[in-house]
Amino acid sequence: KPTQEPQVFMQASLQRASLVYSLSLPALLGIISSLAMMFVVQYAYAGAALALSALLFVGLLLFGPPTAWGDVSQALIFYQVRKFLLRLDVRKSHIKFWRPQILLLVANPRSAYTIIDFINDLKKGGLYVLGHVIKGSFDKKFTNKQKELLPIWLNLIDSAKVKAFAEITVSPSFRLGAQSLLMTTGLGGMKPNTLAVGFYSGDLPLNCLYHCEQALRRIPKAIRIIFKDDTLIKFNNVQISLPQLRTTSEEQTTTPEEYCQVLT
């Protein structure tokens, strides 16, 4: 007879084996009573022990060496976000709870930093997505380019201190790429309801990233060292990795017709 392989049911990575005779309330009472007995027996040593433990925790959190075995907080965040996204039902939405959830189409962040910062203030607690369209065929060359650009855009978001997501797509035209981003961006009840684009201009673009650099350099160097703030290093890498601005009008890839088609 053919043997059937046992089925393996994948559960959440956060679940652990539970003890049958373990109750949370007695365990909490045990912790509280142990702490109380510490202070009853010797309050000075108990306070010193707790203070030393807190100092060790803060010291390891701020000055601990980087680890290579992954961040457990990402698994916790994933579990919680998935749980609450399932509760966010689009069928229960109401006009009085409406908020702007904006998809901003960006050609090059070097010239669009000011509008990125403006839309970040405009979203007012809503969803904010930076979208970019790579014009080309969906082949290995352009998909690899998309994978290379995504970490650069994420570092730009960290450097600019904006609360946004980044979405990059490959499409044969700007209009089809904008439609793809508008229809597929988001998850569950968190989907864009507003499309924002900059004004079309045939003039040569200006580099506006120096505004971001000025804001980062206002942070004292001592503060960056103490809190291990590598935002300025990320920003310098972003400046090196981002595509350069066009220097001639012939390099402009989007035509006025495509721009108007996106708006209609």
C-alpha cells in the first residue's frame, strides 16, 4: 500500500509549547511577592540590583555590538500587523473616518525631495507610498534593476524621516506603470485613495537633496555617536547610488501625452 506522508501544519513562529498546569495570575503574584520579599529582606541591595539590571539592559540596547542572527522584533511585528490588518475590514469603512492615503509618483528623488516632504505633512496619519515606474520590458535586466533600487529608496525614506513605503514597478509605459501601482499597492484596508504627481516641466530639474542633508547635519555629532545614528552614512550612500538628474531635454522619458493620460 502506498504510504501517506504525515501532514505538517505550519503555525506561527511565536507559538511555544504551553504548560497545562501553568496559570498567568499565580505566576504574576509570584513575581510580585518575590520582588516584595527582596525589599523586605534588604531594600538597599534589592534597589541596587534592579538599578544595575536596568543599566545593563539600556547599555546593551544602545552600545551592544550588531548581531547576525536576525531581529526577533521583526517576527513579533509581522504577527501583530497581520492580525490587525485582518481586522481592518474595508466593508466597515465610513466617510467620517476617511483619511488621505496617498500614492506619490516620483521620477527621481533628487529633484522631488521637497514634494516628498510636503506630502508627508499632508497625509496626516494616513498611508503614504512613494511609487516609481521603470520604463522597460519585464525581463531579467529590469527586474534586477528594480531589486537594486528598492533598498536605495528605503534608505532614502529613513534619511528623509518620512513615514512612507516604497513601491517600484517595471512597465512599458508610464501610464500603465501608474495604473499598476494604483491598483496593486497596499494590503487589505490600507490601499491608496489619492494619486499625487508633480507638475510636468520641460526645464532641467534641480537637485533638492541638499535640504535633507542640511537637516541631518543639524544633529550634533555627539548625539549620533551615542545613539549609533547612521542616518547620515545612509544618506551619503543614497546620494551615490541614485540616478543622476538629466542634463538635456532629450533625456526626458515621459511625454506630455503620457502625463495627461495618467491624470485622466
